[in-house]
Amino acid sequence: MTRISLTRLPGDRVLAVDAGLEHVIELADLSAYVEGREPDGPRWVWDDTARWYPPLLEAGIRVERCHDLRLGRQLLRRAPAADASLLVAEESEHWDRLRPAVPSDPALFSVDDSTEHLRADLEDARQRAAVAASSEAPRLGLLLAAESAGALVAAEMTHTGVPWRTDIHERLLGEQLGPRPPRGARPVLLEALAGEVRSALAAPGLNPDSRPELLGALRRAGVEVPDTRASTLRAVEHPAVVPLLRYKQLAHLFSTNGWAWADQWVKDGRFRPSYQPAGSITGRWSSNGGGALSFPVQVRPAAVADDGWVFVVADVAQLEPRVLAGMSGDRALAKAAQGTDLYQGMVDDGAVGSRNDAKLGLLGAMYGATSGESGRMVAGLTRRYPAAFGLVEEAARAGERGLGVRTLLGRGCPPLGEASTTDVDTARADPESETRRRRSYGRFSRNFVVQGTGAEWALCWIADLRNRLWRLGAGPVEARPHLVFFLHDEVVVHTPAHLADVVVAEASHAAAAAGALLFRQLSIDFPLNTSIVRSYADAGKPGSVPGADVTPGR
DNA sequence: AGCGCGGGCGCC
DNA sequence: AAAGGGCGCCCGCGCT
């Protein structure tokens, strides 16, 4: 396959290396160059998709494949199956220091620092050599491709944004909080609740946002609580509790998804959060702006498809237990995973008495619960599903011994110490703390293998779905069915209404393809819950894993 | 005034 | 004896 690497040169020029041939292009001509070469289906190689792709999308250009050198390097440096020394070169330090570009900061056209003109073709050669020399070249190659495809998806979703009805959002805010307050002031309905709390506690000057003040006022009113969490307060009988809980809820809405949030993240009828592919240690995405990871239920009604368009919302039921079944090759668990409800499958299998017990046991195994109800379920289920439960148990033991673990496709986890928040020297001096630290790393490792492989499945899913959606229409990305949101195990596709059923089918096909790609030896079902809706708020919200007991649908 | 921290919350 | 993973964001607070 053709690879074309792009490197920024001083003076608004770009070096393109295409099959060893160097071309120097004016930056202004880059879009035309990419557009002209794209029909050959090359893999574009660049330092950071978030730097190169947004301007191309602005110009109406979509690329099919890329290799993101920053993500690739990050992965290969930590992958147990790769020899990181093959990545060492004169420019190493600069490559290692590369930080993700953020959409608000179009570094492609401005900054001129030491990381600006690193030769993409040379780094590409190093990374390819590292993959080729690996004993697991195919898996690493797949992982790099999936990771890079994810980066394309992220840039496209930020480009298109989630259709957003500011009028509905503001109506919601108005109903719950009152009119938009002047800067620095509380909305009237929030202030009214603060007043109720103050009088119920006989604390006229109380600022309910201050924990020390609140704790003090509660104590003086005869309420002894260790903290001010909602779950703690709910168990307390006192007239202040009801308005206080409501205050907390509305204060969160006001500060996190209120008017100021909309000013910053909603423009031209689109909510554009910023995604960071592989932003978390396990390979899951994170977000560095807009709060894409907590798209709160409270404001979802404002996400409404354009006229004549709809959303297809799809999520995977119990992604991580299914992934665990696949990667461990546990035939019994794979059998329970046939059909739409893995937990019910376990009940039908006779492994466990109830759906809830099944869920408790699996979550416990993946998170490292060993006590309480969850811990007891783990013990019982280990006998029934030895391969699956053994895999996470083994990962936990490796972690406790300070050994690294890896995902199915070969992502490595950071060594003990780096991943822990505990101060290493303190821990050394204190054996109990050291034990806690190792246990904690064990739980982290246990979860890493499943969460990380789940993230790999999801990447394969959206990478394939992206291409399937592209083929359903014509014109630029936003004129065809396209992804507008992705969160761990859920996608939202914005599509012309007449294609909705086709999109639903494609989402399922992509899920099946991702499963087949990752788990060749054992067929695993990845059923989707899908809804076709006008507003995101109307999508069904079936329980998924983890996250447990979401109230079922509406 | 600006920074880092931790509590508290919300998402999976 | 007890032992639940990954994130981001907001706030108040204590520090410089």
C-alpha cells in the first residue's frame, strides 16, 4: 500500500515523501495535493492527526487511512512485544515530547518549535521496523491501524459536531434555574434553594458550595455526617436535606452544562467537544474540552437531529464481559454471551441464581472486588467460568508482583509506580502502604486487560463503521451519514432519515466484523441496542457494563 | 493572581 | 479484616 508522509517545513511548506520520492509543496496547496492523491487510497503518515486533518476537513476533504506517528510511538514504546530501542534516533526526545494538538490551537499553521519539523518519513520507517521485528507484528499492525482510524473519527466528529438546539438547552436551563444570571451570580432558583437550606439549618451566611461551612452548619443543626456526599445525605432525616440535594444537582447543571458551557462549546448549532484518542492509560479515549465523557442526561434533549435527519444511537450490551469471554477463550461464557443478554445467559446456563448476581460477579471479577456480595459471587463463578475468571485473576497476580500486563492486541500497561498515585518513597518506608499499593496495582492490571481490550474492540468497530457510513452517501463527511459521538461502547450517527434502517444494519455488521477480527478462535456475539430517534434523550438506555444499574429506558 | 490538590459529581 | 477500574470538570481551599 502506498504511504505518503507529510512533514512541515519552515516557510509554510510541506515535504511529502511518496514511495521514496520527495516533493515540496506550498502549505496553501496541501489540500489540493491530498485530494489529488486520495483516490489511490494511500495511507497518510503524519505526526498528529489532530494537527493535519482538521484543515483538510475544513476544505471538504476526507481521507480513508492514516498513520498517526504520535499515537504509534506512544503505543510501541510501551508494547511488550516491541523493541523500543528500534525507535531511538537523534530526534527521539522531540518525538517523545510530542503532545496532542488541540483543535482550538491550530498548531499546523502557527507554532514553530523544536517539534515542528520532525521528519515524518524517518519516524515512520522506525515504527515500521519495530513492528516488523516484533513477534506479534500482525496484532500490533492492526492496533496501530485501529488507533489511527480512531484519530480520524475523532477529528471528524469534532469537525461535524453534535447537532445542538440552543433554544431547547436554554429552555431547560430557564425552567430549572431561572433566567441567565449576571456574571458571578447564582441563578434565582438556585439562590432560592440556597435560602431554603440556610433557613433549615439556621445558618444565614452559609455558602452551600463550601464543604467546611456546610459540614459545620450540619453539625450545629445536629446532623453528624462524615462528608457531604449526596449518598450520605440521602440517609439523613432533616428538613435541610431535600433542598440541599436539589441544590447540589442544580449547581452541577449550572456550572458544568450551563450558559457558560454553551458559550464555549456550542457554535452554529453544533456541540463540538474535543476528543483525545488513547487519552487514558487503557487506550480508551479521554476528552480535553467540552466534557464529552459526561454528556449528561439533563441536557440530552437539546441534542436534536437536523430536519429530515435522525440519530441512530447504538450501544453494545455488556461489552467487557463479552470481550473477556473472547480473549480468554472461555467457551462457557461465550455460550452465555449468545443473544442479547449475557447475564440472563449465565442464569439460563445454571451458573447463577439471578441476573443481578451474574452482574455483581462479573463486575467484581473485572474490578477486583473480593468481599461483600460481589466477592462471594466471584468465588462461585470462577468454578463455572475458569478461563475467563482465571484470566483476570492472573492479571491481578501479575500486577501485584509488579509485572506488566497487556491487552489482546498488545498494548502494554505502565510499570508499577508510574500508574500509582501513591508516593513511591513513602510506600517503601511503610510496608502496609506498600502492600496497599501492590494490591491497587493488581486491581488496576486486572481491569486493564479487559478495559483495554474492550477499547480495542470499540476502535475496530468505529473504524469499520466509519467506512460503511461513508459508502452510504455522497459529498463531504457532513453530507453523508456520519458519526457525531462516541463514548467507550456507544455511538451516535447523524443520518438522513431514509437511511436510518441501513445505518442500524451497518452498525451491527461493523460490530460483528470487529468481533471476528479480534477473536478469531472463538465466535462471540456483540449485539447492539439501537434506537432511531430525533433527540438523543429519546434513545433507550439499557444497562451496560460497567456502570451497572442505569434505570432502564424511558 | 495563579497553581495544585482533593472532594464531589457525572459518564462508561 | 478489608480489600471496586477508567476518565473530566467544577469548586473551594491552601499554598506561593
